[in-house]
Amino acid sequence: MHRSSALPLAIAGLLATAGVGAETTYRWVDPSTGGTVISDLPPPAGARQVMKYTGGSGGELQLPYAVRQASEKFPVILYTSAGCVTCKDARALLERRGVPFSERVANSEEEMAEFGRQLGGEAVLPGISVGRQSARGFSPAAWNELLDAAGYPASAPYRVRSPGAVAE
């Protein structure tokens, strides 16, 4: 092979592999809430147990295409309060299904009132919003119906169930 024909092939090969596995995912524990956060953004200062995953070739946190599509079109927010017993069951339902979600924790009456407005009425926690749809109070049947309609799988089809992220 001539040197002049090998160079374009080498460059084409490098360009073809440049974008493969370029995804970076961070996982950390939020010090203010103790919740686990998974994001493509680097963690803030003070985050604990920071882990960085790079590449898309079978990485443990790589979500299936259907889950990524559903979470982009219909992001899930779990509304809870500190000391809420039923909230653990709600969180467990989302984790069993492998649903990536953000969790907002009410720490005051004002935050509870704001959650109620976001959920479309009086705040009955736990609550959930899936895209523009929401449900107040924990009802597994209603929550599963919202998640099914958004295209989330009935159970996590991959090794790691996606723990919730705590949003401020």
C-alpha cells in the first residue's frame, strides 16, 4: 500500500472512533440530603463518594435507549418530605422499574405549598410528575400507568437500578 493512501484511512479510522464512548457520567452522594445523584454534569464541591464513568461500551450506568428516550421526553420528579414513611415505597417503585428521577424534598410549609401547586392541587406526598402529568399521593396503579404511558419499562432491564437524584 502506498503511503499516500494509508494516511487518509488512518485519519478516517481516528475520526470514526473519536465519538465512540465519549459519554461521561458522574455519581455522587449529596451531602445536604444524603441522596445519590447520577448526572452527566460534574458534582458540586463537597459531594461525597464521587465516581466517574467514562465511555459507552457496556458501562454499568449506561441506560437502555428506550429509558433514555423516555427520560428526555418525560422526566420524572418525585416529591417527598423528610420523615415520610410512604415515600420509601414510592422511591422503591421507581428504582424497581429502573426509572431515572429527581427527588425534591420539602423541608418547610412553604415548600409543601409549592409542591402542591406543581402537582396541581393540595400537596399530598409522596407525589410524582412524569413529563406534564402528575399524581398526588402514592398509588402504585396510578403511578405505573403514568410511567407506562411515558414508555418506561416495567422493570429495570439492566444490572444497575437507577437511584434517584435529589434536586434543590
